[in-house]
Amino acid sequence: MTLTRAVAWIDIALAFLYTVVFAWLLRASYEAAADAVRRYGHNVDSGALEYIAAVLYFAPVALLFGSAAVCLCRGWRIRWYAQGVAIAGAVVPLFAPGVAFVAR
């Protein structure tokens, strides 16, 4: 197995993992909203943070790793650029709040 194929399999596993977490967060968001409606009769923001994390972070990163895996498997020229973009898409949003906190 070449390095490219090994990295492609890792990307497939990461895309699957991010997709599972995306689905889990969406379900948790809807359950929190339903629980708020049951308890209080209305919902204002229950489950909003889970929904935002799922839609704005986990779904795009899953798509990035999935597309990087396709590029690596197909041997396209942009395969390593796509890999770099996928890694940056997963890591940079996690470091951005830390840098903002330290820069204060």
C-alpha cells in the first residue's frame, strides 16, 4: 500500500467520523429543542450551539476530508492541496479562539 492510499483510507475514516458526529449533534440539538418545548411550552435557544457546531464545523470538515480522499484515490494533481485544505479546515477553527484569547 502506498502512502497516498494509506492517507486516503485515513481520510475516509475521518470523513466517516465527522459525519457520525454531525448526525449525533443534529439529533442532540433537536432533542434539546423538543425537551424545552415539553418543559416550558416554547423554545428559544435550546440546542442552538449543537446545531451551529454541526452545520458550521462538522459538515464542512467531513466534506473536505471526503473530497480529499477522492482526490487521493483518483490520483488527481490537486490531491495534496486538497489534503492540506482538509487538515487546515479541521485544525484552524480550533486554534482561532485560542489565539484570540492569548492575544488579549
